[in-house]
Amino acid sequence: MQTNDYDSFAEAYAAENESNFVNAHYERPAVLALAGEVTGHRILDAGCGAGPLAAALRERGATVTGLDKSAEMIALARHRLGDDADVHVGDLRDPFAATGFQLSVISELQPDPAARESFPDDFERLASPMGFLFRRRQGH
């Protein structure tokens, strides 16, 4: 398995991400408000990190698939969400990501020029015809 930059500081990053003002009181609540009623919906949380958004969406009745490039972040998400959590190390170019989610939340936390170039195609294939996508970029 390939090491990701976040692997070396995953725990510290997760703690800061969950408690910092912008994420805890602005971004995460805004995403949840925009998502609306999610009971029974299949949601992709791409860039899920340690899983705080995935946990909140599951609490609201969604079936969430988490995806992150960092194995350590996925380990933290699995610890939070349970061993049966549907979380995977990977990125938006992974074939399983194209499975017709009703909502996809894509967090671009570590911009990757190659990934940015593939985003438009990925966006189109990540949501069902009745679904929608919400992309958030930290710091923008």
C-alpha cells in the first residue's frame, strides 16, 4: 500500500479538523444543511478523513461510503464508525466510486493537479441522474 502524506500526522490532523471553528461550526453544518433529508440515501464522502461528516450523515439515516487516500485516516474513520463501516483507501478514479450515489461530498484538502483535471468527469459519474454533488475546498 502506498504511503500518503497525511499518514504521518493523521491523528493530529483529525483532532484539529474536528474542533477548528470553520469545520465544526461552518463547513460541516453547512454541508449537512445543504444535504437536507438523507434517510435512505447512498452518499459518497470522498476525502472523508477520520469520518466526522460520514458519522453525522449516518446518524441522519444515510448509507455512507467513505473514501480517502490516507490509510491512517481510513483507520481512524473505521475506529469511529465501526469495523463494518464502508470506508476505503483510494481516490475518485477508483472504479467502485462510480456506483450511482444520490449525493457525493468531495473534499479537496490536498490539491493534486492530476486529480483536479479529472474532477469534471468524476463529478458526472459519481451521482445518479436524480442526485447532486457538493464540492468543498478548504480555505476557499
